[in-house]
Amino acid sequence: MTIQTENAKAAAWDLIGSLFWESGRTTAKPSDEEIGLFLHGITAGARCTVVGASTKDLVEALLALGAEVTVVDFSERMCEDLRAALPDGSCRILRHDITQRAPEELRGTQQFVLNDRLVNRFSEVEARKGLEGMLDLLTDGGQVRASIKLGLYPMDERMIANGTERGTLESFYDAGTKVIDFAAAGDVLSDSLLPHGGIDSELLLRWYRGRGREQRFDHEDIAALLTTVDVEGRGLHLATATEFGQAPKTKMYTATAVRSGQDA
């Protein structure tokens, strides 16, 4: 497979690697409820792509079902560390930036594309491109299942409060678009940093700065975003948006791949 242009955020995730699921995601990992929603209706042999090698628990749950699993991630280290953590040959793990066209051999082949809070790592432009990259993988009638935290994270709120107090808010946060730029936040970021499991704080700072711009979405933003997705005359139709009882302000969005003018 030809490696595409390097995603600017890949270096940040190369810093973290398996620390994300081993030391960092100690409380915010997908609950049994969330895993169940991801797996609903998936049976042995189903062709599934997980976008984001950080969601090791979801990958393992799919493998336990006997699904045919492909994992894609733009970070080479995330891919390497997941390969080392799983049994040899249990699934395909490919370095691929989901905001670009899918690898040709995978286009239109997958029944399910699953991702956990991945959209929360996207900028306003990357979110649309990422959903188009997921659609590119799907068969007609296939599903994207994406868990998305709506609104601000607690650390976002701390940064906004500190930026307001210091008069620097507009340098890193746009209230109109709800886009936060960690790379531009300077000391506000370091002074607002919250622990992420047991990951070293200096490493966390480098990780956040490398993540750059991220948009914070509400439900209306997601619904509107889905209407803009188009890949060669195909789109995504929002089927369900399910609240998570154990994860406040987080929903599972299920969207179906449809041809233009076709009812879902």
C-alpha cells in the first residue's frame, strides 16, 4: 500500500503509542455498554474496520466474535504497538489516514466502520473528510458507528476559564466554531493540564500540542455534518443517536451508506 501524505497529528500519537491504552485510558475506556452498542448485530465473518489503533478493547471484542477485522491508524507507532499486543495474524493493521481516500483494495468492502471518540480528535475540516474516508470503506447499506462526546471536555473548560482571565482566549479558542487549538494555547495549556492516567505530564503536553486544532460538537453539528458527506454519489444517512448511560454527554451515532436519492 502506498503511504499517503503525513498527517500533521501523526507525530503526537507516535509519542504516546500503547501508553494510551496501558497507562492513559484507565477510566475513559469504552464501557461494557458502549462495546455492546458497537457490536450489536455483528456476527462471525462480518467485515469490520476499526479506525484508530487506540481502541484495543474494541478490537479484541470484535476478534472474540470472529469478525474479519482491519484496523487503520495514521500513526506508525500506534500500529506497531497494536500489532505487538495482539496475536500474530489475528487482524490486518494498516497505517492509513482516514481523512484521505481509502486504500483501493478496501474501498466498498466493509460492512461496519467503528470508531470511539475519534471525531473528537478532528478539526472542523478533518471531521468531514474523516467521515468521507469511512464512507469510502463501506458497502452500500454498511454502517459507520461512532461514539462522540458532545460539548466541552473538563480540560477545555479549564483552558477557556484561564484564557478568559488572562485575556488570551481568542488566541486559541473560537467560540463561534467551538474550535480549540492546543498548539496555540501556550502556558494556558500547561497550567490547565489534567492527568491522563499515569502518562507523564511533559509527554502529555507534547501530545496535546501536537494534536493541534480540534472541534467540539453538539448534536446539531453532527447531524448537519453528516448531510455534507459525499463520496462519488454516496452519502451517510443518520439512523440512530443513542445516549450512553455510563458516559455523560456521549452518544453512539449510527449512519448508513446510501446512494444519492436513495432512502436509507
